[in-house]
Amino acid sequence: MLALLLGLALTMLLRYQQIQREQAALDLTRSALVDKSSVALITQLQAAESLLRAVQSLFLSSDEVSEQEFANIYANLQPRRRFPSLQALAYARKEVRTDGVHYLTTWVQPLSGNAALAGLDINAQPNNLQGVIASRDTDLPTLSAPFRLAQQTGALPRNDGITLRMPIFSPGPPPASVAERRRREVGSLAVSFRVSGLIGNAISQDVTQMFRVRIIDVTDAGEQLLFDSAATAKVDGDKDFHRRLAYGGRVWRLNLQPRVTARPGFDLGDSALPVGVLASILLAMLVFTIASTRQRAIALAWHMTSRYRESEERFRALNDLLPALVLLADGHDGAITYANRASRERLGENVGERRLSDLFEDPRLYPDMQQPDKRDFHRLSVQLCDEQDYRFWADVAISRVVLDGADKLLMVAIDVTEQRQLNEMLSFQASHDALTELYNRREFESRLQSILNATETDTPMAVLLYIDLDQFKLINDTSGHIAGDHLLAQLAATMHKQLATGDVLARLGGDEFGVLALGVRDREDAEAVAERMRHCIDEWVFVWEQRSYTVSASIGVVMIDQPGMTMKDLLARADTACYMAKELGRNRVHFYSERDDEAARRRGEMEWANRLRWAIDEKRLVLVYQELIALSPRPGAGPRVELLLRFRDDSGALVLPGVFMPAAERYSLMPMLDRWVVETALAHFDQLHPAGADLRLATINLSGASVEDDALADLIIALLKKHGVAPSRVCFEITETVAVRNLSRVARFMEQLRQVGCKTALDDFGVGMSSFAYLKNLPIDIIKIDGSFIRDMLTDPVSHAIVRAVADIGQRLGLEVVAEWVADEETVRVLTAMGVGHAQGFSLHAPEPARFQRNETAPPSAP
């Protein structure tokens, strides 16, 4: 209790000192506001003086000042913006009469509200007259005593007006003596105010809210009240702030008394009282607490021990349910002090007798964990050992913790052995052939690409072997596919033994293998590697069901010794070299040379020639059409198409003509193909396009060999009659190269078709011996600009000029102009502006199978 009383006494003392400091600060603030008000009032009067000085200067500088000039200077100065309480600016002219000097008010501004001043004799206002005389003799502003203004009406205070006066002298320099001033005086200038308004505008609002402000004129014997901000307000009689103001011959007393306001509520934040009371109470409580500390400390310790024991039991029970391995070990020697059930089952029941370092297959890990800067190890993939020394993979996380003040190592591990085995198996399957367990083609190409990338910098010497077994099909046919599979698996193991360190052997597919041999120095080393592999295969004997088989291999060899080669080119060269090895007698090694490409191409053409000879009987040929888009379409005009040829392979896919046409031209098969196209198109003319009979024009391409056939024109005419096709709906198209090669024969052929009504077209114009001269001699209706110029016309000025020239000449000759390979809207816009009639291109219309063949074909390929 004594501590509480002492604390409260000290608090009251501090509170008293705080109140005293606050009162001193308040008095200082009030005094500053009083000074501020005094300065503001003097400043207001000096501003009024400046107004009079400005008008006085007008009279000093001019012999005659007119009433209009007086009005203008008032309007220019705009004094009421600064002095809202200003009543009038007036000029009184001095007039000497028999009864003395009179001052008659002559000019007044503003006129509104001041009509009573016109002609007013200042002598009738003694206070005002006294100011006139005082200002004349001193040439200083003179402030009058308060009086009732002549223009003042209503119930306003009787003496609420004052004037501030300045003398008006005749033009010249300012007079220096009293005698000169009286002699040169011509009048008096005054500005009148309502004194309460003048003072009220000068005193700020924060002052009038804090104080009752009174201004009293104390110049004469009696005091005259000029201004009272709050006559009925309650004030603090003990506090009174005074200032004396002397100006214009008058003395005013500024009297400010603090207003009594409602006391603010008790502020806990600013007062020391609540803090002191609280501190006193706390001090008393502290004394009481110390007295009972021992008993409560004992009770708390018992309670915390019980809670810790329960928490530890819950921790152990929870960890025993986890599938992960959880172990706790001493942080210094690594002795295991706790292992959950999963740890005991996986590492052995006696794991608690081991050290943490004994669990790791790699003995270097544990010393690394004991470094002071190694606090955490997250997701280490390591091998752990159980008490039988069986190793398994686990993802391990280890952290240093402090338990009961002791440094511990907490390890959590997850057995990932099965997961790793599964990943390894999937990785092996993705990169290896299932039958031979060699690398597959994808992995082989990846290794090959890595070698090619290295050649760009280091240029390592390597060699690619492409191996094709010679008699494998015979074994498959005679002994079955199971025997063939066993042969490949056993042979792969035999071939693998011939590899040097770092070499790669892969099964590329079927009975084809690939070898990447590294470290070869030259062609001689490469040949030795290839011959060793060929000899190994040739000497190997395959035994199946008491029968023996021998196989041989044709090996194509490509040296990898130059930068810039691509994997596609290397494999193609290796395949070509392997083909040449077979062509030269099999069971041999052949190095690739550029002459091999021509031989391989000839081989491919021969194969296509054989396929084309049977194509018609096997119904392998397919007609597709591509629409020509009118750039300036006419209403009701039917569609126009160009017929194109495709070959359907065994899978049903359509092969483009660029693949098989070279073989057809080399082996004179083009007339056969052209006749099939003509006969098929005319026989199904109204079934070519979904428009049916509304198809306006179909264009058929003819080769040079067909045009040289004298019987073809008669055949076409006969077929037109047979199938009832109007000749005007058919157009026959030849290339510019064919036309130039045999101009007279082509001209006769075209003229023969035109005579019956067919149209003719010249294709690929611009790529051959382009000459506008022979266009006049060829009986053609349509000219088609080669696509290479159309493709580049927006970026190549020469191509643009050629297209424009062909379009202009075609129009002058009355020919229809068609643009090929049109790919975008900008090209269409430019061609339209040139007057080109039709456009053709994959982006405008992709080729589609003829309507009568759509059920027989797969979706069309790109043209």
C-alpha cells in the first residue's frame, strides 16, 4: 500500500508541472498572435496611405487633372478589392471666401452610394476639417477621429467612419516647408472607411476565435471604442494583452482578452497522470508478485514438464505412423538416439545401436555434414546400407536441430529404389532397341548430331557405317520371323565386340545397322574399321533348328571430316553408298562419292518408271483441281480450274508430280499419262468440280512429247464430241519451254484445237527464252506469269517490272493474264491494279481431288 501511495504522489507532482508548461506555451502563443494583429492593422493603414500617395502623384505631375482622369485612376487601382470597407475616394477643392478658407468636395469615386458627398463642405465636419489642416502642414497622412459619415444611413453605429487624408499641392516638386505647403495647397484628398470593417478585415479569424478583440481610440481625453469582436463573449479576466498603435496623428489601443471556451476532454495520450497511476498500480502488483513467485514457479515447472512429456509421446507416435524413415542422432558423434518404425523395419531393429555415418554407402558424406557451415542438406540422392549391408537408394534430407539444449541431427529419408529402377528402365527403352538391346535410330541420330556439332569447332575425325544384311530375307522366308529375330539379336552381340571404346552401334530398322566410329585418322583407318565389321559378319554362322546359315553385309561408308554437313545429308549419303555396295555385288565396303548420287537417282527413276507402267491398270492415278480466282469477278461467272495429276501410293497418300514426273519424262511415259488425263477429264467433265455443269473452264496440262504427237489433236476433238463437252469449256496448257523448242509444231497444234473452239494457254512465261515477239505468232488465249516473279514482286524491283510488262503486253494483245503462286492479299491488290485477270495459289485455294474420285482417295497433299 505504501508503494502505491508514493507512486500516486509522484504522479500528481508530474501532472502539475505538465500543466504549468502547457500554460506557459499557451501564453507565448497568445502573445505572438497579439503582435501579429498589431502588425496586420498597421499594414492595413499603410496600404491605404499608398493609395492616397498614388492619387497625390497624379496632381503633382499635371497642371490640370480632369474629373475623368480622377475616375480612371480609381478604376485602375481597384481599391475595394483590398479594402472592402472603403466608402469613398474624394477630392475637396480649396476655396477662399470672405469668411475664411473652405474645402468643397468636388470629385467622388465611386459615385454609387456617395451622392451625398457632392458639394459637401468639409468645414461642416470638425473632426474631418482637423485632419485636412494637420495633413497640409505635415504632408503626412492624417487619420481623423471617428465620426458619422455623411453618406451613412440606417441604424449603423453613429461614429463608425474615419478618413485618411493627404494634401494636394500645385504641380512641382514636393514642398519642403510649412509656409510653402500652405501657399501651394489647392485641395485635400481623402479616403473614407467604416472603421469597424477596416479593422475587422485586418484581424485574422483565428485571433477573433481565441480572443475578444477591442480597438479603442485614446488620442483625446475620452476613449472612443472603434471595434469589438465579441461584446458578449466570456473572457478570462486575469489575462489581458495590450498594444499601443500610433498612426496618422491618432493613438489606438489594441486590447485582447482570451475567450473562455469549454475545456477539452481528458487526453490520456498527453497527460502523465494515467501513466503514473498505472505505474503505481504495477509497482504495487510487482511487490505482491515477488512475494508469491516461488510457489507459482514450482507449479508452472511441473505443468510444463507434464506438457513436454505428452508432446514427446505424441511426436513419437506420429513418427511411427509415417512411411518415411525418421532418425534422430547426436550432433557430435552421430550416435542414433531415435528411429521410427519405418527406419527399424528398413534398416534393422538394431539401428539405434549404430551411428548415422554407418548408414551411408559413400563414407565421404558424413564428414561433410559435420562442417560448421553445413546446417541443411535437402534432397540428397544417396545409397543407404541396412545392417545386412544391403544397399538401396533414398532421397535424404538432413537438418541440425537443438533439443533440450543439445545439438542433434534430424534425418528424413524416402526409399526411391523402385522409382529409380523404373526410370532407368524407361530411359533404356526410350534409347535402345527392344530386340537387340542396341541403341535405336533416335538415339543414334542424337549421337550423330552431337558429333556434327563438334565438327564446327574441333573438327574431330569420325566415320559413319551404314550396314545392310544381304541374305536376311531368305532366312526369314525359310525359317520364319522368330529365327530372324534370334539371328539379329545374336549378330548384334557379335558386332558389338568389334567396337572400340567410344564407338556407337545401333539398329536403324529391320536388318539395317549403323556404326559411329571415333578416333579414325584417315580413310585408311575408316576402311579398316569397315572391313573388320564386314569380315566379322561374313565369318559368323547362325544355327537354327540343326540348320546353319551364313549372312553377309553391304556397308556404305561416309567420312565425317568437314564442317557444315547435316545429319540428313550424311544419312542419305550413307544409304546411297550402301546401295552402291549392293549394286556392285554385295558383301563389300563402298565409300560414298558424288557419282553415287546420280546412280541412286537413276535407280529411283527406274523404280518409278516400273510403277507408272502399271499405274493405270492399278488405278493409282488421281486427278485434283485448283481454282483460279477472278481478281475482278463478274456476277454469274462459273468457276475456273486447273487439273493436276497425283499418284496414290500403297498407304493411300497422294504423291506430288515432282517425285515421279522426271522418271516419266526420261522413260517416255508422258504421252501415256497425258492421254489418261485427257480421256478421264472429258469422260467425267461435269463431275470434276462441285459446280457440276456450271464449271466454266477446265485447264489440262500437256507435255512436250504429247504436243509432238500428230494424232493427239484428232483424239482430243473426237473425245469432245463423244462425251458432249463444249470445246469452249476446255483449255490446253503447255509451258513456254516446250513452245520455244518447237515453235512451228506447237503453233499448228494450238491452231487445230482453237479452230474447234478450245482455248490454249502458255504456262510459266518468263523462265525460258522469254520474248514478246513470238507471242504474236502463237495462237494462244491465256498467258500465265511464272510464279517465281510473282513471289518476289513486292521485294524485287526487277520482278515487279517483269510482271507489269507481261501484264501490259498481254492486255494489248487481247490475252487473259493469270498470275501463279499468289500468296497474300497485298500481292492480290497490286496485281489487280496492274489489270491481271486471275490469280492462282495454294493460299487462295488448296488442290482438292476431283469430285468423282473423292471416295477413292485420302486427303490431298500440298501441291
